[in-house]
Amino acid sequence: MRGWVTVVACAVLCSCGASNGGTSGAASGGAGGQSARGGAGGQGALPGSGGAGGSSAGVGGSGSAGAGGSSAGGAGGLLLTVRLAHTFVPSGMTTGPALDIYDDMYGGGLMPSLSGKPIIAGLTYGTISDYVKPRFVENGGTNVQLVALPAGSSPNDTADAQPLWLGMDDGSHPQVTVMLDTSGPPFTSNPLSAIDWTPLFEKGDDGAPPPSPQQMGPLAPPPPAGQGEYLVTTLSVDDGLPTSGDDYYFFVDDACAPALNGDPYVPGPLINWDTGDFAEFPASPGAHQISVAPWLGTETPTCAQLMAVRQGTTTVSVAAGQQIIAFVYGSSVTDLHLVTAPIAP
């Protein structure tokens, strides 16, 4: 994994997952935003404990997710909004398992779901869920702990459950995309223990305590006037693929133009997020074919060389002023794809 240079303490909106028994609190501040890595196999740092089995959802009631996930009410008027990008693929496989995501299986420890219904049901590999508003059932109704199960599993199945990101609404009503990717081989007999997660704060406060800087959304500056923008990241493949020294390039149609925040000394549309979590590629309003090209050579590629090895071509429309997240993911450098979703205004 490249680019993680700042280590911060895990706090209310930062998952502190454990990797193979250790803790992970590495973070990288993007252009105005912040991401914090959760380690595989960890449960997050919980600032307190819930009551017997945790507290139930308050005002806003409970809710269950349909296809793609529908909203459940937050407790006590809490308005944290989250969605999940599923790019997790177990080592040696070419696709990842479908997942059910619960927000009420944690109350000081893993337990059967209080409602018996996932907040996001059947999240398939290579997709991004709708935004949902979780119920707050941990720490007396102030924290939410997301938990993943293989899709279709019993809501009482705690043996195969994997705790994910821990969140809390501090009053700034965060809007977060949590990317699920692969840390490597599973650390336990549970195959989901190989999941890593990265919360990307689109809006709100990341909750980092002093002296750590409190980063706020957005993830990147707004696009140039009259244009839209693709925000592209290779976080998933940087973590999940064993190839080292590889570079990835992003094309909007056939344009070989660099990112707005790209390295001025590197020609072409390199996805270089050393200056932020996302490379920023503007585009005129309308539908565009976007694609990604891997480059493993030591020499600087020409645009013609890159265009000959493009993968994951898909058509994605963008409106003026709109920002669309684009995750590069896949099981190998010859199996690359793009999954995209607009950031809600």
C-alpha cells in the first residue's frame, strides 16, 4: 500500500482495526478530507460499553434494507449517513462474496441482530450501496458498529460475522463512503477476516481529538466551473494486489490529459494520490467512457501504449458541478474494473 505517511490516534469516527493481533491507525489526509485505515480482523475502538445487548434504536425507528440498501432511522435524531463500496475479493479468487451488513449486531461484543434484518442486504462485489442512516445501538445509543456476514446468513450467526467500521455522529452529521477491500489471507478461519476498510469522509467532522487535525469534507475541491469531475483512487488495488511498482492511468474517453492535482513531472493521466486520496479528472457534462490502464514497465509509457492496454471501460454520466467517486478494483492487473457513484450533494 502506498502513500500512508501520517499516523493518527483512532477515535470516534476512525476505525482502529487489528491486523493479525495488532492495531492499525494509519491515515492519509486528502485534499480537504481524510481517510483512516481499519485493519482486518479488528473490531474497532469502542469508547464505552453498551447495556445488556446494547440499546435499541430510538427516534427514527428501525428499518430494513432492500436491494441495494434502504435507510434505517438514526437514534435520537442522529444523522450519520454511510454507504459501502465492495471491492473485497479473497486471495486466489476472481470475485468477492455478496455481503449482508448489519448495524445492530454489536453491543459491547458480537451478538445476534436485534432486528433480524440487515441495513444493507446482498451487497455484491464491485458495487456501491445506497446511502443509509444506521441505528445507533452501541455505547448507550451514540455509536454504530457495522458488521458483515455472507449474504443470506442467519442474523444469529456471530461465528461468521466480521465487525467493520465504527462511527458516531458528533453533531456535524458526517456523510461517509466506507471502502471494503482485501488485506491478504484471512487471519482466522472466517474468510471475511481478510477484509480491510477505509472510511472516506465526504462531509462532516472526522472526530479526531486534539492535537490531531480535524479534517472536514469534501474529499476534493469542487470541479472547474461548468464541469463535472471524476475522483479516482487505486486504494483497493494498491492494498489487494501483490504486484509492486505498478502505476495506473485513468482515461476520460480518449483524452490523455493529466489529473488536476497530478504530478507535473509525469506526463499522461497518472492516478497519483500522493497529493490526496483521489486523482481529480474534470469532464464536460454528459456521458463519457472511462477506463483504467495498468503500466508495469520501467519506462514512461506513451499515450498510445496506455490506450492499448485499457481495461474496465464503462460509460458514466457526470453533471456540471458533480463529483463522482471511481474506485479501481480487481483480482489482478489483467482483471481491472471501475465502480463509480456520485457524491450526494
